[in-house]
Amino acid sequence: MKSNLLNLSLCEVAEAIRKKRVSSLEVTQACIERAKAVQPAVNCFIAIEEEEVLRAARAADRAVKRGAKLGPLHGVPLAHKDMFYRAGRICTGGSKILRDYRPAVTATVVNRLAAAGALWLGNLNMAEFAANPTGHNEHWGDCCNPWNTAHITGGSSSGSGAAVAARTCYGALGSDTGGSIRLPAAANGVVGLKPTYGRVSRHAILPRVWSLDTVGPLTRTVRDCARITGLIAGADPLDPTSSGDPVPNYERLLDRRIRGLKVGVPRNHFYDGTTPDVRRLMAQSRAVLRSLGARIIELDVPDPQHTYQLTNAIGQVESATIYANWLRERPQDLSLVVRTRTEAGMLVPGVSYLEALNARPRITAEFVREVFDKVDVLHAPVMTMPLPTRAETAPGDSGEVMDMLARITRNTRPINFLGLPSLAVPAGFTDNGLPAAFQLIGRPFAEDILFRIGDAFQGETDWHTREPVVSTNSN
């Protein structure tokens, strides 16, 4: 029964708890047992809050028994990237420096999930200060891919992707500054949303790059992702960068057909250098969408190559500003990756930073006009090659490693610069047996269309239902 519970989707388990077919305590105990079982191999948790979450589950069950009004996530255990503040609770940011840090405030997204009835199972592993796309972490240990622990999980929301895939929780929050939700979603065979910049509040989360950071969920199904997004999105007076645009009922809109929607396939950049197995999976996914009535349209898109330098100028300067004191006072407690990336920001001229910020609205407007006047969404691989191993991407000065890291993020980073929403959806397995995914990219605040198309795809395929057999191989 417990294994069956763990294979339920978030929406399914919430409904089961609501209808008293299962208790929150049973569900939570199953998640704790699973988390403890896979932790030695996968290392996706920094902390499991067993006593607290069991106490919360019992309280959730009492609320069901007395007929209290229940939220849409009532009694459902979630776990989150260890960068979402809770007043008085340790939040490490995957670092040594913050190993004992207890913030005085709670993140808006955490409060919104709690108001919906969700339980906090634990804090998930992540790249130190959200600064690496692979899942390596020298302070807390590498997070390992549950499909094959020799391979990367993607980062920086590494624990979020691995924990959801390994059936330890029903969903997780992550952050995406250059691909940090979509990469671990793709690498672990789960769904991940990078929302429109400003769609979700970032109040009281550990910052990486103010101008690029976004917060979104990683889940097993698109429907689950839509539910969580609907709960955490919307204006927040505590975050002046959050948007006041109304939040649609994403889950209800999933029932609309996708017939007639125009799915764009870029002829340039996004498919350049794609390996044959990834290209095959992308073609198969488009064939499914075509069978559902979507129109597949090839088109040229504005070349995003120049956005890399602009993104570097913004990211390096802002991260250097955020972490400057630690770089000066505690450089020995920063990993080589974080230290070198932060130091680089000290050397970027202020003029270059301001030029990059000023160019962003113009470049975004051009991209939106040239692309979304012709199609409803873009379809592209999250990664253009099969998932590499942890050894192949281990931090270092090797040119080969740097080239590999650039290949990993080449299709995700431009979307952060443009501030557009992007949904990663599992699309099968490459020749090395590891998951792959496509991303659907939309105009600003078009998350509802991304969800509709992704959900329709999952209605015709079963990639999202596949479960990894966690290996004990930790090479």
C-alpha cells in the first residue's frame, strides 16, 4: 500500500486525503521511509524534519475528522530547495557559511503553501548559493541522479528534481536563474516550471541574481505543477518586483483542447548540436502534439547568442554585490566554483552592467514580437545532449568541463534573460538510459498555454509515470 501511495500524483493524494481514503499520517510516514531509504544513494536531502512533519500530519488528520475547511494541498508532504526562509529555522543555501543560519522572516511562497495545507517534509540539497548547473556540492555532498547515481541531477535545484523523481515527496519548490528548475526537471524525468519573471514572489528567499531569479515548482505531472503555481503566484506587497497581473485558474484551464494551437520549432540555435537520440525524442514529442491537433511550424527566431554576454554582466555583478562581504571575509569557506564566479563580478565595469540591463527590454520585445506574433509557443530540448556524468562535470579549470557546462545551459539561459515562462516536460530516455525533456516557451504570463499543451501531451504518453530504481552505485 505504501508504494502505491508514493506513486500517486500530488493532486491524487490530496483528493485521497480529502475524501478520507487515506490519512495524511500514512502518506507522510511513507514519504519519510522512502526518503531515508534513498538518501544514502541519492543525497537529495540536507534535513528531514521527521518529528515536526509527523506532528503536522496528525493535526491535518484531525482537521479532516472535524470537517474543517481544507486547502487544495491539505496534508500533502512537500520538500523544498534549502533556500526558502522560515523564521527561526535553519536555511543553509547549500553552503558552509550558512550552515547554522536562522532567518527572521518566512518566504511568501512558503506561507502560501502552508495556507493551502501543505506539509514541510524537509530541506533539499542544492548547488552552493544556487551557483552550479550540475548538482555538485562540496559542503553537503553531491546530489546524485536516482536513475543512475553516476550521473548529474542538474542544478541548482538538484535535490528538488531528485527528491520528486525518487518518490520521497509529491512536489518541491526550486529557483531558476539560468535553468536551475528546468535542468533538474529534465535530468530526473519530472516536470518543472520557470515562470515569467515577476509571476511568483521572491520575498525571503536566498537571492542569486535579483534581475534573473524566478521561483517555481517541480512535480511529477503538469497538473500538479499547475496547482502549485496557482497557489504561489500573484502580487506580493513584500516583493516590489512581483506582478499584479491576475492569476488564472491554471488547473481548470487544462481541460481546453490544444487543437489549432501553433507550436513553433526554431530552425536556429535551440536545435543546433542536438545529438541524434535527443533529436529523435523531440520529433516524437512533436508528433504527439500534432496528433492532438496542434500545428507544428518551423521558424527562425532572433539569435539569442548575444544574450550570454549580457546575462554574464548582470549575473556576475549582482551576485558579487550580494556575496561581496563573504568573498572578502570568508573566501576559504566558498567552493572554487562560487568563489571564481563571484570574483569575476568585481571586474565588470558598471557601464557594462547598466548597458545589459537597459538592453533587456528592447531585446525581449523584439523576441516576443518576432516569435509570438507567429506561434503560440516554442518547442525545444532542455538539453541538446544526453545527461553527462558527475565525473565529466566535476568542478575544475578544465576547458572540457567548461565547454560541457556551457552546453548544459545553452538552451535555458536565454529564457531567463528574456524573462519568459518555460515548462520542462519529460519526453523519454536517451541512449544512455537517462531522462530527457522538451521545454515549451511562451510569451510573458502565458503559463496557462504551456500547462495546457504539457498536460495534453501527458494524457497521451506515460514518461511521467516511470519510476527510477534507485541504484546503490555511487561512483
